Amino acid sequence: MMKFLMMMIFMIPLCFMKNMFWMIQMMLFFMMFMFMNFMIGVYNFSNLSYLYSCDMISYGLILLSIWICILMIMASENLFKINFYFQFFLFNVMFLLIMLYLTFSVMNIFLFYMFFEGSLIPTLLLIIGWGYQPERLEAGMYLLFYTLFASLPLLMGIFYIFLEYNCIMMYFLKFMNMNIFLLYITMVFAFLVKMPMYFVHLWLPKAHVEAPVSGSMILAGIMLKLGGYGLLRVMIFLQQINLKFNYYWVIISLIGGFYISLKCFCQVDIKSLIAYSSIAHMSLVIGGIMVMNCWGFMGAYLLMIGHGLCSSGMFCLANINYERFHSRSLFINKGMMNFMPSMSLWWFLLISSNMAAPPSLNLLGEISLINSLLSWSWLSMIMLMMISFFSAGYSLYLYSYVQHGNYYMGLYSFYSGVSREYLLLLLHWLPLNIMIMKVDYSMIWF
């Protein structure tokens, strides 16, 4: 695991050299290819080097992190074209990737907390440095304080575990049973804010709307998954007490997911709509993890990976429109089928994946999550039906609003999609729909 870390660290000086924008992307592609051919132990942590190692959960999320960072560079060509601090942008992306890589591969819970918080800094810089509106400062503060407010108790919880059990290595903690209410709340709440759970979700739409395309991609693609990853790790030693309190989280998630799905119909900003749809999807993931059964864990993992690719691709589409219209309003982004008929296909493909149509990973994840929640209580069927129905509803609403209708007459100059954009969308869509053929790897770790 250290060899990839070293490779990323030694790529940082390249960020400040001339004409290295695409070179860094190519090197990340090369690293992705090497990591894909990594031998992974199915049931245990493998490839140990110092405190870093990899199991099936880490493996998928590290692959997703590298992939999204490659696509972030590809989507941000505009910075390179107008020479807008793109070298610092590359440095930021590399630093963020290193932080994410360390978060997913470290075995020590305290170090996990450090890198978990460390990944906030480059994200904040992305939003404040390359965002569009002056409100980006407020969005950055929301992001920072929501997450930090919930994370400090997590640090206290980790200190308490070390004091009581003299061990903070993830592998050994699974043999313990910590039946303490306060510890449970401190360990779980930070991850629920990061997911984000309904009631503590207000930072997400704000951050998405103000962030540049790369900020939105990393927020939707990886940042929300950090919360899910943390929950999957800590639930192992909080099983007994979670069985007492899980129904609170499941109820909040299901009712919140339903309410957020309705709220998607009220949005007039494309990015805001996609951000709210992320919250609805993540509410299912929280429900699946909290019911503590095999289907739930598996479905949560699959939906996290599927949603990371799908949501990131939809933010790319929103940005492609924004670069042409200089507006994200649904009232101005109309009749796109007349202008960019080829892009209309990509809107359709990614939006259909977002509403969990086959053969996307989202479908398999949602089927597993629905299975897990129904096996927990058949009453959850009511909210699950609503969430699934309205999920298709707001996806079709977005598609029909953007693609059909009379286009804005004030547009006097326009250029169609370029090959870089089509490649970018293909690289989101292809893994999302091809990985279902090898989904046994995602299920085997149970």
C-alpha cells in the first residue's frame, strides 16, 4: 500500500511544472490500472505495510477515489484553458487524493479520524477558491462547521476506547462489544452528518451549488461515502447497542428520504436538484447499514459505489450546460435536445441510472437495501415505495425539463459537445453499468 502513497507524493512536484496538466491525469490512469491488478484478500486485511492495508471495502472505495480524481481533472479543462491557477488546482486534487487514499487504507481509528478531517481542507479550498458565487464563503463555513461540530465527539470517543481497551486497531476492535450509549452516539453521529442524514443535511445542497464542477464531483463521489465507510467500520463493535437504537435512525432516514424526494420537485437549480437526490439515496444507505444485516451492508456498499459514479456524472452534465448558458436555472436550461442532441443521450443514460434502472449498480444496491429493510420491518415498505416512486419522478422531471420545451431566445452563440466531454461521461457511465457483471466481488466479503 505504501508504494501507491509514494507514487502520489512524488507526483506533487509535477503539478507545478509547465504543461503537466494532462500528464498528471495519465499517470493517475496508470496508477488506477496498477491498483486494479492488486491482489486482495477476501476475508481479511491484505497487503499490510506499516499501518496501511486493504480489504474489500477499502479496495472499492480507493478505486472510486482515484477514478473520480482522474475525471475531476478531465472536467476542469476550462481552468487550464483560461490559465486560472490550474497548477494549484492540480496540487489540491493530488493532496485530496492522498488524504482519501490514507483514510480508506489506514487501520488505526485515530489516524482514520485525522485523515477523515484532513480531506475537508482541500475540499474547502476547492469551494472557496474555484467556486462561482460570493456565497461560496458561507457554503464553505457550513461544510466546515457542520462536520467539525459532529467530529469532535468522535475524537473523544476514540480516546475513550484507547483508554478502556488499549487498542484502536480496526481489526482487533471487532472482537469487542462496547455497550455504552454515549460512546455509541459520539461514534455514530459524525458519520451521519457526513452522509448526510436528514436534519443535518443543510450543508450539502449549499456546498454543491457554490462548488465548481470538480468540488461537486468529489463531494458527491467520495465525501458522502466517507460517512458510510466509517459506519461500516464502527458498527462491527457497536452491534449490541445499535440493535436497541437503530429504529430511530431508520425512521429518520426513511421519512427524511421521502420528504427530500418531494423537495426535489421544488428545485429550480439543476445542481441543487441533483444534490437533494443524493440525500435521498444516502438515506437508503443509512437505513441499510443500521438494520445490521448482510443484505443491508452489501446494498449500502454497492449503492455507495454506484451513486458515486452516477451523481458525479450528473454534476458533469450540469456543468456542461453551465459552461454554455452561464446559468443553472431550469427555466433557462430548456430545449437542450435542439442544441445538443448527442448530449441528450448521456442525460438519459445517467438519469436512468440515477433512478436505478438496470443494468446499473444502483439497481442492485437498491434491491439489496429494500430487501434488508423489508426483512427488518414490513411497515418500511410504505416509505420505500414512496422513495422509489418519487426517485423516478424527479429524475424524469429533470430530464424532461432540461431536454424538452422552448429554448431561451437570448442565446446568440453556442458550441456543441466536444470529445473530451463525451469521453468524460462515458468514463462515468461505463464502470457504473459494466461492474454489475463482476458484482460477486462486492458480495463475497460477507
